[in-house]
Amino acid sequence: MRQGKFMDGHFVEVSHLRQYFLAGGWGKGRTYSRAVEDLSFYIDRGETLGLVGASGCGKTTVARTLLRLYEPMGGRFVFDGQVIFDVKNRQYAPMFPIRKRMQLVFQDPYASLNPRMTVGDIVGEGMDVHKMAGDKRKRQEQIMGMLELVKLDKSYVNRYPHELSGGQRQRVGIARALMVHPDFLICDEPVSALDMSVQTQILELFRELQEKCRLTCLFISHDLSAVRQVAGRIAVMREGRIVDMLE
């Protein structure tokens, strides 16, 4: 198994990540399913690493564990020189100040947007949470600029998610993630719920954003051909482990 040689100084370093979920039982009789087992990889600044594998192999679990939406069962994650978690040594960084530096683009553009919020409020929510918005005029200007960046007309700012197509919703999700100027973007199957023609458009958008925003990305997909369009290196997962690294 080749997982890539580790060196000091990588922007993202994940080593021996483990994640189990309770499968059943009580007390000493509890059983666990292994979602991720001894997984290691690195990503350099400005690089996109593809993570590809069949459904159920643990890809989404990796994404959610790195962001500590799931608490890790084992392993170490270092981001830009800062230990985000080191389970063995019981080191865990406070996540709120780190959240704006690490953002997630979700798989389902239908379920990931609040149907009661306008596009403008969805895109600007992260700025509001992290107090980056400034006054209302500057906030609106930044939202409009971000919509333009993801190739959505400014008139969409007052629309609601149900008024948009799947591809338009995913552009809103991408805009929301980029609005806080993250250093690390995790894209969890961002095109799998879209029609083939729309997938092509979103992948082209990702390529443009990589150049304009100099993004460091983990791009997750079950589709190797899609990953090849945006990633320089590709890690292949099977049953919770990386089994190969394609350069």
C-alpha cells in the first residue's frame, strides 16, 4: 500500500486516522463498525488531492472527522502547523476560530441549504457568524461579488433555494464556503447529485476557482474521471483505508 511519503511542513497532514461507529450492544458487549482505519495523507499548499472510492468506503467520514463534525477515535491532524487533534496525546484545538479557515462543500445541494433563507443570507451567513461583514453596504457588495465569482447573476440574491436548479444550488453552496476566504476547502461529492452536463460546468468552475483563489482542496468523489479533472494526486480508498496513490 502506498500512501505517500510524509515530510515535515505540509500544509495538511493526516496520520493514522481512525473512526469507528457504534454498531450495537451495551457495556462490554458493544460492537463497532470500522469506517476509517489507519488512514494517512498530506496536501501541500495550493494543491488539490482527490480522494476516490466506492460508496460506503469511508470518504465522507474522513471529511467530517477532519472538521470534527465527528470526533476522531484515533490519529493526528495538523493544519498549517497547528495540531487540530492528536488523539493519542489528547490534544484538541478550539474549533470556532479554525472553522472559517476550513470549509466544506456538501454533496446534496438540496438538503444543505436552508429553504427559509434567501441566497444572499445563505452566502453571507458565515461572514455574520465570524463578524467579517462590516456594514450592510459592504456586506451586500461582498455577497454580490461572490455570486459573480461562481457565475450566478446578482438577481439571485433575493431568491430562495426552491427557485433554483440543482447546479445553481451547488454554486450557492460553493459561494457560501468561499465567502469566509478559507485556506482549506473540502468538497464532499460536490457533483454526484447533478446531471452530467451540469457536472461538467461545476468541475470547470472548480478549476477556475483553484486558479483565482489558490485553493488547497480535498476533492472527494466516487467518480475517478471527475477527480482527474481537478486533482493533481489521487488517493484511492477501499474499506476505510488508502490502498493506492495515483500521481
